[in-house]
Amino acid sequence: MRLNNKSNNSDGTAKAAFSLLELLIAVTVMALIFSALFSGISTSFSLLQAARENLRATQIMISRLEGLRLCAWSSSQLFNTNVVPLKFTDSFYPLGLNTTTNSGTAYVGTLTITTNPAVSPAASYGPNLALVTVTLAWTNGVSSVRSIHQRSMSTYVAQYGLQNYVYYH
Amino acid sequence: MLNALPSSPSRKPASARRGSTLIEMLVAVTTGTCIMGSIMTTGITATNTMVAIGNYCDLNRASRRTLDMMSADLRNTAVVTSVSSKQVTVSNVLTADMISYAWDGSNKVTRTFNSTASVMLVNCDYLCFSNFQRNPTVNFQFLPATTPAATKLISVSWRCSRQILGAKINTESVQTAQICIRN
């Protein structure tokens, strides 16, 4: 839309200009484009951070389960909550990795040990088996847009360990 | 009839030859600066984001590959022959191959299979091996092994990073693991 008769050139023809409405539309469109662009970039950073936190959570859970392999099937080790606590905490940057103290996202973990778990098909070795589940929970650390993440991982622990035929073949 | 002739440009009236006013000029310059600044900021931010994501994916890929190989090597260990905070050397339980992982203290992590060395990680600015003996203690802590041969659990952590314009935001990969030896 052009406005006519705003002013005349020297030869008498009309010299058109942009109207206020056109200007507002153009500014609005530009604002939308830029806000969408920044929103996309911001979202990509958030997703990247979430992926990193998720990966770190996986490391913590695997590390926890790996240590269980060394615990004897006894009330003094595997089933001793002082040795294998059912609640624990960890952090994104553990001690020594980035600073002299734990820092970064804080993870709160819980451990459940279920003896004689239901297996299908039912097995005679069921009482010699325990199902261990590690669950980690953490937040994104933004109080205004707080989102809680949770991951869990399970494994079986056998009283007599891995059999040789499994290990060598 | 001289008045019927079209007037030449050089003979325009003064009102038709006016230029931009200072206010118009200032508004135009300010608007242009804002637009150019927005475009530049957007471009720089988008570029940084792409580089950061690319760096992180690359570092993470290398870290996961290294941890996969290291886990397989250490789990199949017959005995740990040498260990320090920067290196670990083991022999394979089935093949008796000697395998070592070593950090040069500033950049590279190298895996040596018998005498063949291959670089596993670059841009590694921190790595630490710790070795522990079998028995867990209170609060899931393991006692340090007094000798390499007494090692049953190896803890390893490292950090790889790259910089973008002097900052390491989102361009680092952190890896920690505990690997239990199945000997």
C-alpha cells in the first residue's frame, strides 16, 4: 500500500512513501524472525545440556552397578546398607575432575535390591538372584522453569557370580 | 511560450531540492545499526552454537569409543602390571597381550597394544586413574590397592575440551567410570 500525493517531484509525479502500517508489519515480521531464531538457538543449548546431564547420569548408574560386582553376597556387604547405601548423591563434575570440590548438576540416587525376583520362566536359582535398580533424579537447576529428570537402570546380581561358560564363550 | 518548456533539473525550485534532515539521518543510522547488530549477533551466536554442538559430539564420540575399548580391555585383565594416575598397564587374561593406556599430561591419551600405539583421545586436559582392592567399605568406598597386582577395581575419569573464542561453554566432554576386573 502506498500513499499518494504525499509530495510532488519536480516533474509533477507523485512521490510515494511507506505507510506506518507497512512499517509496523515489517518490524513485527523481523521481530518474529529474530525471536524464533534466538528461541531455536536457546532450545538447542537446553537440549545439549540435557543430553550431557543424561549421559553423566548413565555414567553414574553404570559406575554404581559396576562396583556392586565386588560386593559379596552377605549381610556384611551387599545387604549392608552402611556399605551399599540405598541413597547417595553425586555431581556432574565429581571431585578432582574440574574443581577441588563437587560441582555442577547434583544427582540424587536411590538403590533398591530385590532378592528372589520374579523371572520368566521361573528358575530354581531365583533365591540366589537379586534385582538391583539404581534410580537417579536431578533438576535442570532453573527455579523458574524447573524440570525434573529421572533415569533408572537395573541389573541382576547372582550369589555365585558369572559362570565360566558364560565368561569364556 | 517559454513557460511551456520543461524546466531543467539545475533549475529546480529550492523546495524540490531539499535533502534529508538531521533527524531523518539519525533515525536511519540508528535503525541500520540496530538491524546490522542484530544480524551480526545472530550470526555469531548461531555459528558458536553449531561449533559447540559439533565439538561436543566429536569429543563425546571419541570419549565413548575410548571407554568402550578401555572397559573391554580392563575387564578381561589377568593382572594389572603397572598403574599410576596417568597410565595403566594390564595383560589380557586370554591372550596375554600387554595393553596400556597412558595420558601425556596435557593432550593425548594413547592405547598401546603390545608395541602398537594408537591415539585414542586428543584435547584431553585431565585424566586420572585410581586403583582399588576388592573389599568395599562403608559408604561404598573401596580401599586403594597397595600393589598393582592387588587391583580389582579401576576408576578412571577424564575431561576433553575445546575452546570457542576463548570459552569452553558446552564444548567439553566429561567421562567417569569404575571398571571391575573379572579375573
